[in-house]
Amino acid sequence: MERGELEKLTATKLRELCMEKYPEIQGVSGMKKEEIVEAIIAEEVRLGLRPKTDAAAPKGQTVTDLKAQIRLFRGRRDQALAGQDFDGFTEARAGIKRLKRRIRKLREAS
């Protein structure tokens, strides 16, 4: 399956897919959707079912682009904090955290 197809599936469906096709992947029940997709792709690369170039982030996504997105989220976070918008603050922090994870995965893949 392509990355886009995997990302369209729900976390529950991805877990079922992992348990059926890739029993070697451990800890699927505790993983988040993004982690499951990455684990499936890594396993397919390991098995030779997918080229290594496809194991990295989607095309066009670089560390520089992700850092620019983080700066946008930080601006949203600061605005939410100034406006005492707790939900907006929480969403911005979660976005920053998600993007930092992607940066780490990009650097590990390199």
C-alpha cells in the first residue's frame, strides 16, 4: 500500500492490518496512527517490498518546511496564551510536538 492509502485508514484498521500482515511489529496496540504508518513502511522496506526512498517523509517535506510550520504554531500558541484560549493553546502545543517528531524521523532516516 502507498503512504497515502495507509494514512487514509483509521488507527483501528491499521492495527488490524499490522497484526495480520506484519506480526513482527511489536507494540502496535499502544502506537498512534502516525507511528503505525511509519512502522509499516519501515517493515516493508526491511522486507524489500518498498524502496528505501519511500521510507522517508512524503515528498516536498523538508526540515526547513517543518520548522517554518513550527514557527506558525508558536505564533498561534502565543496568541492563544495572550487571549487565555486554553483549547487553542493545547492544539498549538500538540501541533508543535507532532512536527518535532516528524523532524526527528526525517533526521533518523537520513
